[in-house]
Amino acid sequence: MSDESQHVDDMEKETRYTIIQMEDDEDNENASSIFADAKIELSRMYAEFRQWIKNNVNAQETTQRLEKLKTDTALLLETTKQKVAAFNQRENVKNGKEKLNEMTGKVTNAFSDGVDELMKKDYVVKTMDTITDTVSAIREDERVKKNVKKLKKGTLKAAEKAFEGLQRVLDTKDEDD
């Protein structure tokens, strides 16, 4: 691949990356068609340039065409930015964002109010207290503590036995070699 061809590929990749970054930075998913159109146009421009360069070897004309491609690329990026800005300035887009924020706040408040209202009910408070007391009682029960200690000891013994068995297997292999 020639240096010039590599340069063209790098330019296209850099521009495509810039468009993707613009798309990631945009908080309005409805503007995605603008970015898709920009990517298509970018691919078309560079494909046309590559096709042209295959049939032409005039260095001066190639340099001029490459400069035009750079200018067209910059223009494509600027046009894309302007289209997105114009799209976001449309009244229905602004209203949609405001309504979404408003609805999100209402849902959050309603959920919070519902939880608060639920926690005011005597039977919920009693249930929560009963659960808390039961968990505390289980945690403090001497039988539970004793069995947890036994379980820990048993687990440690099983792990020691497994380790010893593994060690014997590994030691045997060393002796065979």
C-alpha cells in the first residue's frame, strides 16, 4: 500500500471516528439518521477518490484532488454539526426532552411517595420489625453460632485434605520425571 493510499485510509478512519464521537456526544437518539447519512456520504466520497486515483497517475492533479477531498471532508463534518444543531433546536425536540425529564421526575416522585405511603402502614412496619427481630435472633442464637463454627472447621479440614491429596499427586509426578 502506498503512502498516499495509507494517508487516504487514515483520513477516512479519522473522519469516521470523529462522526462516531459526535454521535456518542449527542444526547438525542433521533438525530442518529443524520450521522448515518454522514457516514454514507463519507464512504461515497472516499470510494470515488479511490476509484479516481486508480485511473489517474498525474501527481499534481492527485494532490489537488486530495486537497479537495480534505476540504469536502471538513465541510461534511461541519454540515453534520449544523444539521444536528438545527435538529436539536426544533421546538418539538426541545418539548420532547422537557416532557421526558418531567415524566421521569413524576415517576420517581410517585415511586418514592408510594414507598413512603407503604411504610406508614402499621402492618408493613410490624412485618419489617418482625423480620429484623427474627434475623437478629437467628444471628444471636447459640446453636446457629455453634453450627457455623462447625461448618467453618469442617470446610477447613476438607480443604486441608484436598490440598494434601493434590500435593501427593504433584510430588509423585516430580519423582517420576
